[in-house]
Amino acid sequence: MIVDAHAHVGVSWPEEGVRPTVADAIAMMDRAGVDAACTSASRFLRCDMRAGNRVTQEAVRQFPDRLFGFVVLSPREREASLQEADRYLGSEGFRGIKIHRSHNSVDYDDSRYDPIYAKGQEYLVPVLAHTFSPAEVGQLVNAARRFPAVSFIVGHSGGYSWADCLETMASVPNTFLDVCASCTDIGRVEAFVDLVGAQRVVYGTDNPFLEPSHCLAQVRAAEISEPERELILGGNILRLLGERV
């Protein structure tokens, strides 16, 4: 089973003309052979966190066998975030938390995130964080050290600076490296596996901003064993979601 650990719904990048529907995202998954995806409306953190979570809720209800909801939370809205966490991780059955420093300008190791991380620990769900710089990776690793019971997915794994972030990402065992990124450097997936082991690497796409086959091809072409490939393409994220594999 192929599971995308990093996808989105709702308004994605309107300034770049990217305005896909949920059905469009599902169609892209179908073309690439992706069975399911962890999805969130993280762009709504710039304007309306609650509205974004409602968009994700509707998408999951429309495609319950294809989408796992991740609730977006903001350290700038503490009480509202705690309410959203309890609602969506509780009765709505969402399976993870999504945070994005670029949308709220609060560093991941700022104490304002602590109640959010505590919700990840309370509900036993992973926290997916956007990281596209060594600074963001370092902040998230600092948070992971303080919350060892929480599984942190290092979204994009530092982006174009991934090679400079490898040792930092590997330094705490509760971090998971996400292959999702627009960079296609040769040997990137192999480097992740060599340093932290395949059990700490997950396949993500940024669908519908990026075409899901782009990152899928990187994993399929990587010089790793088939059992390692299966872990990256679905086994690891299903384990983090509490699914039987």
C-alpha cells in the first residue's frame, strides 16, 4: 500500500494559479498509484485555521477510504488550537497535527508550541512540520528532544539544504525524514536510509502543489532493498498512524 504522508486540500497556491479541488488531488493520486494520503489545509494558517480544518474535514468525509485528516494548529492561537485539537483528533478521528512556521513566524522550539506538542502526545498522533532550512530543522529537533514520546515528521527534510541537515535530523530517534521536496538530487533517498535507517523515512508529495509521481519516482529509483522501499512508501506512516501493517 502506497501512502502519501504529506499532502494538502483546499486553496494551495492561488498566487501561482494552483487552485485544485479535492477531486483533482484524488485523480492525481490515482494516476500515480497512490492509495491514501495524509492531508491538511495548512495554507489556511495564514488567514483562518478553523476554516481550513473544516475544508479538511469535508474532504475526509468525501473520501474516507483515501484521506487521513491532519489538523492544522497555530501557536499564536493557543486556546483555539487546543479546542481544534480536541475536536478533530477526538470525535472527528483526524490522525495527525500539521504546523508551519512560515505561516505564523514562531520558531518550532518556542514554548508557545508546547501545548500543541502535548496534544500530539495525548492523542498518540504524529506532528508534521514544514522545514525548508537548517534553522527550521534545528528548531524542530530541539522540540523533539523535549517531547520524546511524540513522533515528529520533518517535512521536506530541510529542502535544498537536506545534506547540511542530515546529522541534525538523525540526532533524535523520534524524528522521521520526509522525502517530499521539489529537489531531485541524486542519492538523497539513499543518504536518508544510510544515516537513519529506512524505518525513519516516509514518502510525501505536497500534492496537489507538486505532482505525486515526482517523489514516488525518487523512492522507486533509489538503490535500496524492496523491504526498505515498502517501509518508506507506506509501512512507516501507517505505523505512525496506528494502522496495522
